[in-house]
Amino acid sequence: MNTSSRASACPLKGGGGSMKACTCRCSAAAVASSSVQIADHLGGSNMVKVTTVKTKPYADQKPGTSGLRKRVTVFQQNQHYAENFIQSIISVIEPAERQAATVVVGGDGRFFMKEAIQLIVQIAAANGIGHLVIGQNGIMSTPAVSCVIRKVKAVGGIILTASHNPGGPNGDFGIKYNISSGGPAPEGITDKIFEISKTLQEYQICPELKADLAKIGKQIFEVDTFKPFTVEIVDCVDAYAEMLREIFNFAALKELLSGANHINVRLDAMHGVVGPYVKKIVCEELGSPSNSAVNCVPQEDFGGHHPDPNLTYAADLVNTMKGGEYEFGAAFDGDGDRNMVLGKNGFFVNPSDSVAVIAANFTSIPYFQKTGVKGLARSMPTSGALDNVAKALQMQLYETPTGWKFFGNLMDAGKLSLCGEESFGTGSDHIREKDGLWAVLAWLSILAARKQSVEEIMKDHWQKFGRNFFTRYDYEEVDSDAANKMIKDLETAMFDPSFVGKKFSSGDKTYEVAVSDNFAYTDPVDGSVSKNQGLRMIFSDGSRIIFRLSGTGSAGATIRLYIDSYEKDPQKIYQDPQVMLAPLIDIALKVSQLQEKTGRTGPTVIT
Ligand code: G16
């Protein structure tokens, strides 16, 4: 579509072009009618001016595991900090492509999101982007952004979220760029964004331009040099719900949730973005009672809590589930891509097991019946539960570094259908992000098909495939220097040639080191290599101790310790993971000297 046809298509512009901003429900090409309203956001001025602002580069805008995450105060108090990063993102879109380009924008509702979205509108307009699609009031979950990017064939999307990190004026904020596949930008692109940010001397902005984020429909602006510029505000649920209807059997889910023999579910949106999705899809459409979904109004500070669906931060849900009133429970994170699944009486499904169960029951999901399962994948620290299913079903299994972005290439190449991570992420190739509500509907589809409880399904799975006992210890906000030194010292010890073959004992258990390395990944599609992805000690029985530094924290360093150990003896598979793994945890702490080197006597979170 060329720009002149778009401009003349708007009835408000006529031939004269005197009106600078209009809102209409029509497409810019096919014009609607009398419902068209004028909304002049520009106080009657004729043209939105592009201004060039001098700035100084920041050295710390390197995107982490999933975008740039910092304290809100860093974005608020450092002059041009957010503007610089937004300009660096837009700069990776080729200038020649910008006028025809659509960029999707959405966020998890956290503090500072709306200000950041207005900056994106102003900077996108000034850089010649033709069209923005934005969730109403800025709200759109991460999986929905991925879905919309793919649906409208956008060049990419910008997501305002710090995921599961707390929000509010003293909490965290984040900006993440996704590419045209709908997935997080791969390292090649995030590196480019970082390079641009390190030398940025100026950015372009239309300071007087302001979009009405509340009003569904299109707002068309005339921008100096580049015109017109369209901001389209959309319902945040519609496209995503339409996609889920194609993936799942909604009639069967409706029967499960509201039929004669329905089950009771409890879904906790934790005041994050997923509330409106749960309400519309699970309650209104699938008939679950409205009180089965709680904390469904997104709040800027997530009600003062961590919107993090794990046993520590979703304690309310865990306690409610322990009461025995509900057969199925789930919690979501701030931006709706993570999930935690619980059964009756608070039975916990470890995320590493969750993806394995979905894989083993893939025929319960109509989407997989149609497409088949092309391959499975997990991140390196995720337990080997999925590997056991892959082996039994003779499917290809890929082991990638931590970060959903590594799954995208495999999906685009038709090698991967279903994947998951220990960090409460589960998803498939229906989009290019992990998807919390998708995972919940996948589990409910399995419950509907098997007519068993969550606990029965899980125990049955362990009986059949054996069990990977897994735990993760998080040490949050550790002094960065101390954390880096601990990891460095450990790596030095592990790389000593005598380390392999060493025996470590704790209690009556002895483990012999078979492999010790720093995980490196060569992408099988494009050959790109990602090094230093985590220190691994793999023992002769297959048990693993893994240490890595998180890439999603915003203050200090977070050390993650992961333990994975397989057990196939049916007599032992129901034991408490913390008891089963105690010797390996003890060995990990001794070998790393974590406590001595960081001063931490215990983890912040245990999963
Ligand atoms: C992000 C990534 C995930 C990763 C997680 C934890 O999730 O998308 O792939 O597993 O961070 O990463 P780290 O261990 O480096 O903190 P989210 O939900 O935070 O965007």
C-alpha cells in the first residue's frame, strides 16, 4: 500500500489535509462511515513536528536473557534512558522498510508502561514507522503480542515488561524487542541494539504527538516528512482467543469446566496482564464461574507482590489449593508467559515435568493431531524428563541454552513443535513465546481426555517413564563481584584436568564426575554459537549439578543452582525431591563454596 492512497482514504483528510489526528474504526484503506470521530490531539497545530534531540550513550543497555530489565528509577531518573533504548531498537529496522512496517506494542500494565508507550509512539512516528498496533490501554500479554505480530505480519513488536519481577515506582521495568516471527530477538539482533545504544548521540521524536490508548480504533496522524502515521488500538484478547479456539477443543473444555460433571478450578492472575484473558476465555467463554479466577485486574505494582508463579510467590494459591476445594490450580506471571500448575490439595507439578506430560499426551490437543509433533526441546538446566518421552516416542530432542529465543529458529525450520523450561515456561510453535494460558488449556485438555486427576496423571507418568527429581535454588541480589568470583573460581576448579573422574560423597551417596564443562550451543539451523551458558557437572549416573548467573535480574546478581537426578525404581519415585536430592545439593554447595564466597546461608527461593 502506498502512502498517498492511505492518506486520501481517510475521510477526515479530504484533499486539504488540515486535520492532524483522526480516530476511526475503518482501515486506512477502506474507509468507514459516520462513526468516524475527530480527535485532535495536537491542539489544532497543522503538522506533527519531528525533533532531533541530542543525547549521550549509556554503556549498560545490553539486553539480558529477555530484554533490558532495570529498576524503574533507572528509566525514570536517567535523562533520555528509555528514549535511547527505544531509538536503538527502531534503528535496527531498515529505514527503507519503515513506512510500510507495522510494529505491535503491548505491556503487562506495570508502573511506567504508559509513559514508555507514548515514547514509543513518538519515536516510532519520528523515525518513519507507518503503523503501530497497540493493546487497549497498553495492555497485551507477551504471548498475545507474539500472536498479533504473526497475524498482522508485523516487522516486530516491543513489549513493556519485566516479566515476573516486581513492579511499582521502586520495582522493575523492562523493554523487549520481538522480531517478525513473533519471537524474542535473537542474539545477533540484541547485540546490534546494544552496539547502537553504546554510541547513540541523538534520537528522533515527535514530542507533541499523543495517542489515545483507551479508544479502540485507528488514529491517523500526519507527521512531518513521513505521513501518515497510524496508531491502531485493539482489544488485547480477541486475536489471541481466536487462535486458541483453533488449537483446542473448546466444546470439550467447556464440558470440563461447566458441564454436569465439571471440575472446580482456581486461576490466579497475580494482578498481571493475564487477568482479562482468563476472564474472557476461561470464565465467559468456557463457563468457569467468575469466582474461579482471582487477582484479574492488572495493577501497576501487582498488588505489591512478585507476579512470579512459583511456590514462594504464589503462596496464596498454594494455600488455597491445599484446602482441597479445587481440582486444578494455576498461576501466571506479570506478562502472562509463565505458568505454574497445581493439582488438588496443592499437588505441585514441576515445570520440567509439565512439558513432559504434555508431550506424552500430545494427542489430547487437536492442534498436534493436525500438525504432528516435529520435535521437542528444553533448555539445558531443565530436567531430563522430556528426554525420556522423546526417547519413548522416538522424537528428536534439542537441548538449548536458557532463553526462549533459542527455540525460535528450530520452530521456523520446522524442527520443533513443543518445548519447555524449568523456569515455568511451556509452549509450542503456535507462536514464538512461551504461553501461560496455552499451557493451562493443554493441561485441562489432558484432564478432559484422561478423566484423571492431576496427581494421578503425574504419578502414572513417573511409573511409565521414571522420574527426574529436580530442584532449583535461587540466590537473589547477591553482590555482583562476589557472585562473579564464585563462578570464576568454580570454573577454574572444574576445568582442571583432574576434575573429571573425581568422586564426591555425601551421606551414603557417592557420585563420580563424568563431564565438566561450560555449556555451549551451536544452533543447528544457522550455525551460530552461544558460549558460557552454564557450568555443568554431569556424573556417571547422569545426575547433574548446574550453576549459572541469571540474565533477568535488575539488581546485583542472581545465582541459580539446578539439580537433576533420574530415578526409575517405582519404589522410590514418590519421595520428596528435597530429600532425594539432599546429597547432590550438599556436594554442590561444598564444591562451589557458595556460602563462604557470597555470605548467603540459604537460597531466596527453592523450586
Ligand atoms: C526469561 C526467558 C526464559 C528464561 C527465564 C529465566 O523468561 O524468556 O527463557 O528461562 O527468563 O532466565 P534467567 O535464568 O536468565 O533469569 P521471562 O518470563 O522472565 O521473560
